[in-house]
Amino acid sequence: MYDYFAILWFLFSCMVVRISYDCVDYMLNHHGLIKYRQLPKYRQRYIQKNIVKSVSLVLLLIYAMLMTLNDIYHNKWDNYVLHRIAVMYVSNDFTALLCIEKLPQTTIIHHCISSLFVLASLSLDFETSDIAQAMFIYCLSSASAYIVNLHLAFRFLFDKSKLELLRRSAATIYLLACLCSWSWHVIWACTRPNWTVWHFLYILFLFMIVRDDLVLINHLIR
């Protein structure tokens, strides 16, 4: 049965994210960041989006680890909790699609697919669906790389030399998160007793997300 009540959580979370954009805008405008005020509006919105996403991901990661890891270790998947974690995660991507101009094409594809994944997962039972479980693992690994979004925002606000430690940290964490997720998915794919068309579609869409991951990793390590 589709979890329609989770859609209400999704809409509310999108509203919170959008309001948070304005809060970040106010703080950056009133704390002497001349570089920020000189940027075009779409770039300011991009910075707002990444700061908000970084903060929300770290909070969501802590919540998800506290609420799910012990249960998942014992192979217990709470649909109510997982559906709500999923919609809160993707609300950042969906809001960005609606509110931010001139996003890179690979980022747009990434956000569209992640939104599609989450909305589809609301119809799945995490206890029995291996695809839903795989989606959650990818979601969790992506959230663990929250520092990357902070770097994506700060690179427009501070000199490159001042961000070297942040860039290296972001690159290392993101690469490790991706390698862990990709390795888990390879093992997962090789151990499926039965493949359906949905498994093939999931892997196909996942490759599109991985493409954006590779673009971002290349940017961070240059």
C-alpha cells in the first residue's frame, strides 16, 4: 500500500528547506560577506541550497543511524521510519529542482532520479523488497558525504587557498562513501537469486547517479 501520509512529510520538508534558503540568505547578507552580495541571484540560491543541504544531511544522518542501524543489523526494516527518512532526504533535491536556475545537467539528472526513487519507494515494503533496501543504503551513504555540499557552497565565498583542507576532506570522504556504496551494490547485484525488470531499471538509473558522482569526485580532486 502506498504511504500517502509520507507525502505530507515530503511537502512539509520541502517547505522547511525553502524557508531555510531565505534564512541562509539573510545571514550571509548581514555578516559582511561582500563576495556573496556581488554574486548573481542564481549563484546565491545555489550557495543557499548547498549550505541547507549540508546541515540537513548531517542531522538526518544522525537521526537515521540512531533509528535504523540496530534494526537493520538484525534485518528489521521499519517502513514508517524509512519512508520518512527518505522523503526528508530527497526534499533537498526536489526543492533545488524547483527553485534553482542553471543547475548542471548531471546534477539535474541526479536530483530527478533520486526524487523518482524516493517517491517509488513509498509503495515498497522494506521488509521484503531488496530494491527498497538498496535504495536506503545509497541514501545513507550519500548523506554521510554532507561535507561535500558545504565545500560546494564555500568555494564561491572564500579564496581557494583557505579551502584546501575542506576540499581534501570532502574529496576523501566522498570517495570513501561512494566506494563503500558501489562495493555494497556490486555484492548486492551479484547475490540476487532472481532478477526482475525492476532490478535492471534500478541499476540503469543508478548508473546515471554514479555518473554525477564521478563528475563531482573529479572536481574535488583536481
